[in-house]
Amino acid sequence: MSHPSASELTGRLPGAVLERFQRGLNRVWAGAAESGVESARFVIAVSGGPDSMALLALAAVSCSGRIVAVTVDHELRPESRAEAAMVADACAALSVPHATLTPGRPIAGSSLQARAREARYAAIEAWAAKQGLALVLTAHHADDQAETLLMRLNRASGLAGLAGIRASQPMGDMVLLRPVLDWRRSELRAVVEAAGLPWVEDPSNMDSRHDRSRIRALLGGAPELDPVRLAASAKYLGDAETVIERLVQRLWDEHWRGPGQPFDVQRELREVRRRLIRRAILATRETLAVTEPPFGAGANVEPLLDALEAGSAAVQGGVKVDAVGGGWVFTAAPPRRPL
């Protein structure tokens, strides 16, 4: 099968579509790097699906000479090698450098999609670092955002989770940029069809064993649920998340003095206290070399907050927290007495 060249794409894609993509790229670009967007170099994550192939077409015209494409072959399906080769052939016709990456070890176990996603980003980050690149474009769109919001609502996620997919997101040593986050899946399909590029459908997208597939089917059968409006709600929640995080950072900078010193934030709203107490436990563990029991940034700290509100001391994550007059005091928890 012959593939179009970059010059042929320019004639096939409407100017309004290219202008819309450039506006989206400019929006997500803000603060991502010191250089101007006109001179930036990008890595494009291209799976071979219609969304990422549409992104490839848009970027090949708008960012000509400044993009490289990567495809991560998870080796989970017999067809994956041929699909990566298809992307490579399309990129060659567009004069876009391309690399196929494979995970360092086989992906197995439960939550296969989540494990594959983690392995994919890890592989891209490692490869991009070797190339001296840090900006990665992905083709997440409004339908993805709506699905993510509904999935996280169903899991009783807090505000940070409900903020959904961010248009610009640091991840390790790279920054993920999502310039088509306000596009519909159908609009990207129209782009790839107009471009004349091939694509493949991943059968796992229709596998009802996966949460996202079930939510996608739910949305497809409920026209009264508008993915664009749901995605807009996620953006508003993301804006609120940014405001709260800035407040939390300011209070942290003003009041945290380290383990053993009063942390005077007990009069803040509970959501703010929730975030600050997690930070304080993590900082105390790091300073005092506390490693057990495990404790993560998303740990449930509600019982701990309840105890502190009642004026009682409590222990979590190997850290003892005392409610004193001047604030909370964080120290290493005493060792447990043998039974």
C-alpha cells in the first residue's frame, strides 16, 4: 500500500483543521519549555490507531522537520509487530523518523491495560532522554477525557482524580502535551480518512473485561451524555485542582519546619489538611528513614484526621502525629511491642 507524502497531506487537510491543531498546540505549549513552539522538537506517540495516526498527520504538516515518532510494541498480540511496521512505513513516506520500542520485560498480571500504559511511558521516556528530547505529543481526546471522568467518578476519586487527563503534564523527565484534547474521536477519524493514512483498530478497545471498554459502551448507548460537556467539566475540575495545589504549596512553604516541629495548619479546610498531612508524613519518612509500613501519596488519611480533630495522637505509615497547641508534630512511631 502506498502512503501519502507530507506535501500531499497539506493539500488533503483543510486549512481550518490545521489552524485548529496549531491553536491547540500553542495552548498546551505554555510553560513547557524555554524555546518558542515554532522551534520545539517533539516526540509523537503513535500506536497505529486512528487517533494517533490523525495526530501524526496533523503534526507532520504543522511541525514539519521537528517531529520523531515512536511506537511501543507491547508484544501482547500476534498482530502488533505488523502494526508497528505499518506505522514505520507511513512515517517513512512522510519523512518522519520513527522508532519501534519494546518493553524491557513481558507485561503480565492483573490490570493489564494499566501495566501496559506504565511500560509504554517508561519506554518512551528512556528513549526520548537518549535523543535529548523531552516533549511528547499524545492523541488523547474529548471522548477519552469523558470516559476517564466517569471511570473515576465510579471509583469515588477525589478532586485530583476527577481532574482527569491534563492538557500538559510532567511525567518523569518528559512533558506530555495533548493538543487534541478538545477534539472528538469522530473528528480525528475524519482527519485520518482525509489524509489517506492507514490505521488499525485495537480489539482490546471492545473487550468488556476492561473498565474503559464498558464505560465507552455506556457512553455510546446514552446520547444524552455529551462527551464534550463531560470533558469540559473535567477541565473545570482541573482548574480547581490547580488552585488548591497552589494554596497547599504556599501553606507548606510557610509552615513546614520538619519532623518534631509544630505544623500549624490544623485550622485549614479538611481537603487542604488532607493533602498537607500526606505531604508531612512522606517528608517525615524520608527525613527519618522510615520505610515500613508502606505509605503512598494517595493513602486514606481520614481516620488520622478524625483522631487529630478530637485532640488525640495517631500513627500512620510509621509516623506518629501529635495534636499540640501550636499545631501537629510528626515523629517516628515507636516500635511495636512484641506480642
